[in-house]
Amino acid sequence: MENSNISRIVRQYLSKRFPKETEERIQRWIIADKHMKEKEEASLAYWTELETKITPDTYAALKRVNSRIGYSERQSADTLFYKKALRIAAVLIPLFLITGGYFYYTQHKLTEITVAYGETKHLFLPDSSEIWINAGSNVKFPKTFTDDSLRQVYLEGEAYFSVRKNPAQPFIVKTEQLSVKVLGTKFNVKAYPDDECITATLTSGKVEVSPQSQAPQTLAPNEQLIYNIKTSVLNIEKVSPAETDAWLSGQILFINTSFGEMIQTLERHFNVTIDDKTAISASKQYTVKFLKGETLDEILNVLKDVVGFTYRQQGATIVLSKQYK
């Protein structure tokens, strides 16, 4: 392929000009080894032309991306490379969040899928098990599940699993703080890195949940395990079947949820930034349900009466302020 064609495709992708149905194919082409040098040069040329401000958030975002892709930051001798990487991050990280895309790459024979804010993804694993991945989540799994190995999947974020039964080959979902082991069942795991609690909720079958440094816990259908990362406190509660997979149908369901957790969910679901200046106590909890298709404005108009705040649009950010009576 000629350099001019490579440059054209890279520029078209980075400027968000490909239709959604073509995006995955282009992403896989970009990360493929072939013509890698030419693609890198085209990307850097495009980024150099852009005026992008590097903020403290850029450093934090770059660190998260480096962690996800297994990249170790180079030593000070390669300062020039790191500065380039920061400039790339300043453009690339918002790009993935805004376009709602996801990308594949292979590292240590694992396939990784990242789903951006404002999007969800449904896919089949190599054993025909299914995963529904929620916004702002990351899943890694082997290209194939060999006969002599566990079926192991790594999750950061939230996903609902429908696992194909295979007693000879247990299925394990690993998060940073706990793992869930099953033979064949349906369950939901929510383990976002910014959340205070991790939850594992069983729809059918049986699962064994193993928090760090604690004895495994077995869940029955319609039971939810809640593990507090900060305190290591673990609780198991009964839940309604409708609570487990509400997000799969586009609903937003808050059950005894703090206002801070509600904001995080809305940011992921709608791909927005919400600046909370309300100082509402984290101990206050709310229960409210929103149906599929309700807009962010509609949701905020309900919440402002329930919680007590005002809001305004400020550039790309929604600012919440305390409501004074």
C-alpha cells in the first residue's frame, strides 16, 4: 500500500470520518503489524498539526492507557518519546471517548476489547459464551480456550455473562479485587476502578466468588455480593431479577445508591463530564428508575427535584450546584 493511501486512511480515522459499521475494520488494520512505521508517521504528522493542550488529566489518562496495554514508561533518557506520547494521549484518549469506539489488540495471546463511554457491546467468546459489556469497560480473554486450561476472562468495569456449560473447564472472571468461578450460568459483575464497591450478581445457576484474602462465597440465583474495596467488608443480599440486567435493556436503575455513584453512572452512560459542586453527603442514598430512551436532561430534571440541586451546561461539562431555598 502506498504511503499516501496509508496517510489518507489514518487521517480519515483520526478525524472521525468513517461510518460506525466500518470503524472496527479500520481499527484492526491500524494496530496490525504491517506498515506499522508508515502508520505511526502518518499519525504523528496528523497530531503535530493539531493544537492540543496537555493538562494534568492527560498524564492520569495516559497512565491508565499504559497500564491497560502493558506499556512501561521509559526512563528519562527517552524524554522526547514521552513528550510525544503525552501529545498523542491528549488527542487519542478523548478520541476514543468521543467516538464511542472500541479497539482490539493482541498481547500475550489475549484479545482485548475496550468499550467507550456512551456505548455498550455484545460479543461471543471462543467457547460460544456471551458477554454484554457496559460503557467504560475493558475485557481481555484468550483467542482460544484450550482443552487443558481454564476459561479465564479479565474484566475492568461491568459486564453480564451467559456462560456455556462445561463442567470439565470452569469459567473464571477475574477483576483486580475478586474472581468469580462458574461452570455454566448467567451473572453480572461490576468492577469499575473508580467505584468504592464491586458487585457480583447471579441470575441463574451457581457461582463462587473469591474476594482478596477472604474465603470464597457461593451465590444462589438473585443474590448479590457487595465487596467494599476500602474496608474489605462483604455483604450478600437478595435482589430482584429486574435489577441484575436492567442496563442491558437501556434502563438506568439506582437502588440505594449514593449521589456520587449516580453521577459516575451517568457519565459512563451518556459520555459526559459532570462537575459536582453540590457537596451532597455520600451517606445519603437514593432509589430511582429511568426507562430506555430518557435523555440526560430528562434524568437531571427528575434528580434535581429528588436530590436538590441546579445544573447548567458549561462548555463540554455539566456543572451541578447546590440548590438554595
